[in-house]
Amino acid sequence: MTAPSQPTAAPPFAARLAAAITARRTPSCIGLDPRRESLPPALGAASINEPKALADIFATFCRDVIDVVAPLVPIVKPQLACFEAIGPHGMTALADVISHARSKGLLVLADGKRGDIGSTAEAYAEGWLAGPWAADALTVNPYLGHDSIEPFVKMAEARGAGIFVLVKTSNPGSKDFQDLICDGKTNYEYVAASVEALAARTAGAGRFGAVGAVVGATWPKQLDDLRAAMPRTWLLVPGFGRQGGRASDVRGAFHPDGLGALIVSARDVIYAHARPEMNAGLAAHQWQTAVDRACHEMIERLAADTPAAALRG
Amino acid sequence: MTAPSQPTAAPPFAARLAAAITARRTPSCIGLDPRRESLPPALGAASINEPKALADIFATFCRDVIDVVAPLVPIVKPQLACFEAIGPHGMTALADVISHARSKGLLVLADGKRGDIGSTAEAYAEGWLAGPWAADALTVNPYLGHDSIEPFVKMAEARGAGIFVLVKTSNPGSKDFQDLICDGKTNYEYVAASVEALAARTAGAGRFGAVGAVVGATWPKQLDDLRAAMPRTWLLVPGFGRQGGRASDVRGAFHPDGLGALIVSARDVIYAHARPEMNAGLAAHQWQTAVDRACHEMIERLAADTPAAALRG
């Protein structure tokens, strides 16, 4: 229930992330968002109503995706909501998926957007960064303020893990409260300043800190500005692909050497079986080949059109 | 995975909540925050390390608390983080706790502070308001904006359920971003205006809507102001008891007839075995008697010092 008194031997998350990106030569992060209605028909989920059986299919699907992308990308991002939607069996499946991804050498970012105060934040940090699910990083919502973020930071540091704090999200509604202008600066810029301070504090002698930021691919101008304002912060960039972000839109998220950004794609890759340009010539049971094609396409698009090209050496 | 196409027969949450408060003649909400280090020693959790066994103890503890408070209060609030902290078995225990509370005639508010966009928000709403955990209401974080709240509202309306959106939280750090002043109004006042609009929209011919607000007991002045600004919004008020809020501090949360507010106490009640003024004369195995005493004390304090007195008729 409490943070371990001694740090583990794990090196800092920021260093592990940079090493993994460098080794795979791409900043691609594959989102794992299992949804019954979107799964490859070959998995037979459509006719399943029993929660345990559906959870098993979710786990099989994610493991099969992981087996395809593990040699290609540094990190995967399971979407907690998708597993929660199907109940306790879904949470067991999620533990299996995280464990499988790590066994394949992938880093795991748990996308839960958690946030609460004091001992409640500690409990979330325990569950996702230290305990039963033991991911490498977790997304965190900043609305409750500094003292709600601090327990996550402490746990991250103790475990060699990381967090990514929501700053400017990819959806149109991010304008509603994040863009409120307070004394000449937006709400999200105040959050960004706090995140950069935490990144600098946790970076020590390293280049990046344990605290990153979520900034949507749908806001190229803000990506530019935030990259400049947050030099020691890893940026997690969702919204690439289906949400409308193009490779050229995410250029600003990178440092010139191709580090500093993680670009997320989920549906375009994991549900590539439904994309005509990816499923050409494939039978239904060959859906993993479509995932492989789509993952390569994403990697190539980022290498062609962003500073991630520098990772190719 | 998707919202049911037809609403259920359940009456609206706002009406069910008002009826339950009126029937029990108190606005008390008991928080269910099981933590190994705080449990009554009689439950033997200290020596347990196996997750399934610990989850079983959490479920037993919460069921035993529920059995004590079910005749006394209208609603309980399980803290999702506490169950998540111990893994998938914890989530199974939570489903058992929710089901037991409902079987005892209690309403259940799942305190998860969830928030995400589009189909991801739908998945959270499915899990907590319709699907496997099926609570009566869920707490929601507004940072991502209107389009992140809307899927929860839709599901709440379809299921006769409710949501409580974070507005001004009880912790000191709520000042960091919630209190930023934008064009003469605080960030949280913008959120409050959105919540009240949603409450009015979902209230129909009723007095209150399906969308409530979380406002901490630690901010009496803001409670006064928000009660006035949000006449059709249920206010969920944490921070009573250990976090420092007194009964007189939460007066402002009520309408004159004693409705409109839910006052939360967790540790002061569920861990009353550790309070000398509550455990006098009790053996260790009689911890439920301490819970009973503390629950009565909370009810009496609210009746003595707030408009909840009007509920006594």
C-alpha cells in the first residue's frame, strides 16, 4: 500500500525510453485499445457475451498485436478504459497484456489519466507503477493540482517509472478549460510550466525527467511552443492518424536529434485489417500482416517527415 | 460496448438520490476506502500478502461496514483507487461490494475521477454506469472539456444514473489550476457554469439534474457561492472530518430544505475502531459497533449544525 522505502535497481524511465527509441530507431507508440466491435472478425468476438471469454479474446488480440510490433517500436500504450469496460476479467487480461509486452522487451505506458489527492493518488500509483499492473509509466490528470501529482512523481522515481501529465489534449473540447487565458497565459501553459519544473527536478544529471506531458497531434502550433518551453520534458503525442494529425503536424514535438517525443497511433495500426490499403490480398486470419504493414507505414511516415529521421543515423 | 439504445426503466438518479436522502433523513455519504494498514486488526489483514486473500478481506470489511450503515444513510462511495491498488482481485471485490450495497438498498457512487475523450469516455461510462460494476453514479474529471463529459452524461441519462464533476476539490493544491483567474472568473467557476448548464438540461421537469459537482468541505465560502450559482446541481462535499471540514463549514452546500448536498465522511466512520471516543468499552472484534457510533455521530452533527436539520421534519 505504500511506496517502497528503497528505490529499485531500475534505471530512470527517461533513460530507458531514450534507449528504446534509439534502439528501434523510431518514436512510435502503439495504442492498445481493444473494442469488441472493432476486432478482427477472425477472433470471433462478435458472438461472445460471457465477460471472461471476451476478456480472453482481448488478451489474445493484444498479445498478437504485441508479437507483431515488439521488434519494431519501443513502447505500447494500453487504454485502461477498454479493459475496465468489460469488468474484472478485463483487468486480469490487462495484467496479462502488460506482462506479455514487457516480456517482449517493450516499455508499457498505462493510459488511465488517473488523478486524486494524497493517499488516494498513492493508491493509484501503487496499482499502476509498482503493484499488480506494474507498467513503466502512467498518464495523469492535473486538474487537482501539484499535491495530487506529487505522489505519482514519488512513486515513479522510486520505481524507475514515469508519468505523463495531460497538458493540451487532442480533442476539440480541450479548448473549453485548457485554453482559458489567465493573466496572459493559458491554463495549459501553467500546467506545462509545472510539468517542466518536475521534469527538471527529476532529471538529475540526465537529459529528460520522469515527468512528461501529453500534447495532442491536432495542435501543431502548441506543439512547437511547448517543445520550446519544456526542453527536459518527454512529449506524448496522441491524435496521429484517425484523429487527424499528420506526420508534418508533429514535427514540432521533437528535438533536432529525433528524441523528446513519442507519437501514438492506435486504431490505424491495430485495426489495420479494416483498411483497404493495408488488407490487400489478405485472408481474414492474416490480420496480423495488416498490423505489420500499418506499423511499418507509421514508422516510415515519421521518418520521412519529422526529425525522427535523425534516429536512422 | 455501446450505450443501450433504450433507456432503462430506472427513474432519474437525481430523483432517486432525493428520495433516499429524504427516507434516511440525512445527507451523509460514507466513503469506502479499504487500506490494509488501516483495517480493524480483527480482520487479520496485516499478515496477508496474497492478493486474492487481501481482496477477500477488503470485500468482507466493506460488506460489514455496509451492513452497519445501510439502515442509516442513503449512499456509499467506494474509492476505486483502493481496490485498483491491489490488482484484478481488488476489482472483483469492488464488484461484490457494489452489488452488496445495492442489495441493501443503498445507492452507490463510484469515486474514480475518470475522464477521457470520445469512445474512451464511452468505455469508462459503460464500465461504471452500465456494465460490470453498474454503480448509480461516477465522479468525473473535467480537464479534457465538454466533449469528454458528454459521453458520461449520455450514459447517465440512458441508465438513470448520475455523474459528479470535479469543480473545486478539497486539497490545498486545488488552488494551483482550479483557482486561476481568467477574465475575472476562476477556472473552477467556468467548470461550474458548464455543470449547472448540464444539470438544468438533464433535470427536465425535475428539480435537480443528472450532473452534480464535487466541492470540498474545506472551502466554505466557495460552497456558499457555488450553491447560489448552481441551483439545480447536486453538490458532493468531501473533506468533512479528517480533512478538516466541520459541520458548520458545509452549511452553504444545502438548499434551505436540507436537499442539494451530499456530505462525505470516510476514515472517521469506517476506521472508527481507532478513535478513542468511539471504541470505548469495545473488544477488537466489535469494530462494527464503533462504525455504528461514528456514523450516528456524523448524522447528528449534520442535523445539529446544517440545513439537513430540515430533513428531520
